[in-house]
Amino acid sequence: MRKKEKRTAMLLMAPAVIGFFVFYVLPMGVTLKNSFFFGGEFIGLENYQLTFENYMFQLAMKNTLKFFAIALPLIMVLSLGLAVLLFEQFPLNRFYRLAFLYPMIVPIASTVMVAQILLSDKGILNLLMTQFGLPVQDWLQSDKAFWILIILFLWKNIGYNVILLLAALAMIPKEYEEIAKLDGAGQWKYFLYVRLPLIAPMLFFTLLISILNGFKCFREAFLLGGVRPHESIYMIQHFMNNYFGQLNYARLSVVSVVIFCIVGTFVTVVYTAMMRKKKGDDVF
């Protein structure tokens, strides 16, 4: 019976396992191989050296890391704060919960079009500023474009995170809050020592989703600035897109490997820290 169950399990797992290797492992292996070759000739780490010395790569990497360093803490703090606030019962609670989901169904092109209508050099905001005698601002072709990109990222993705965290908060038994009150714990201590540890796995998952959505933010950057945006929003995806147009698969492979290593290292560090905390080690 056990052998039969194992065979059945293997058959059921086979499509997923084969698909994983064909569509993920194999392409990653080809990408890794291409990063050491150029024109069919093995050149070792020369592709990496040339890429790292490229000014546009340095600019793209700096902007991308800056974007994540600012956007990730903001979206996690705001998502958690809004989730805790919306978890409480108050008038129009359900309306506000639904309101945070609306940005997810709005096409990103429509969102960027509204941003351009408001913030272009002849946009509504500049027209209002001229009425009050204020100088016109070039919002989309200046350093301010970076903060516009941050706002668009938050507006587009914060609702999904809030829904995930609301689900995690709803799974906490109400008895825990009653016990905490009997022990004299206030709302802050209850949140810090009961709620936060219990929703930590969902926070970790939300962080991973936010990282993936952060890399998708290239759509907003591309629609805001086009192929040649202001240098403050020249992201790593711009760099890859330019080399894709040139069919330079060696440089594309190098950047793909670099991104994979960065994201993999970050996820491993966060996951390890979470596992150590779960085992009782004080790592935070």
C-alpha cells in the first residue's frame, strides 16, 4: 500500500516538478551559462566586469536599491498600520476596506495618464501654481519623478498587502486579547507581544510580494519617462530593456544573475531571521 501511495504521489507531483525544471531551473541554467560566454566563446568573468564598470548599470542599480530601501519600509509600515486600523469596527469600515482594493483593478496606463495630466509641465498642478504666482515645476523630468514613482507604487500595491494582513489579524483567537487584558496589557503591548509575533509569517509573505511588485514598478517608470527617463527613475529594468533591444544576451544574463543573487540573499536573510526568532533566538 505504501509503495502504491508513493507511486500515486509521484505521478501527481510529476507535472508540477517537470514544469518547475523546464520553465524555471533550465532557463536559469541557460542564463547562468550565457553570462560567461560572448559570441559563443567562453570569456569567464569579463561580462561581469564590463557590466559592473558600466555607468548606466551603476546608475540603474543605485536607483533600484534606493527605491527598495525607501519603498519597502514605507509600504510595510503603512500596510500594517492601515490593517490594524481597519480591523477595528467603525462606521463605513467595509467601504474603506473595498476602497483600498480599487487601485488593483485600475489599469496602470490609466493611472500614469492621470499623473501626467496632473504633473506634466502644462499639467493642472502647474496651472494652479501659476495662478498663485508660484514657479512652474518640471515634476516628471526632475528628481521629483522618483518620489512620484514611490507614491504610484504605494497607491497601486498597498491595498493587497492590507487585505493579506487583515486576514492574518482575523485568524488570531479573540481569547488572546481577553487574556492579555486580564493580565493588564494595554493595546500597545497586546499588539507588540501578541499580534505582531502571530502575524509574522504573513508579514514575511507580504514583504516578498512587495519585493516582486517593486520589480514590476518598471511599468510606471517606463510610462512616466519613456525609454529615456530622468536619471532619478532610470531603473535596472530600463538597463535590461535597452540591452534586450540590442539582443545583447550576455549583458542581460549578467544582470539577471545579479538580481537573482540580490533577491535570493535578501529572502534567505529574512527567512533565516524569522526561523531563528520562531525557535526562540532573540535576533530582532
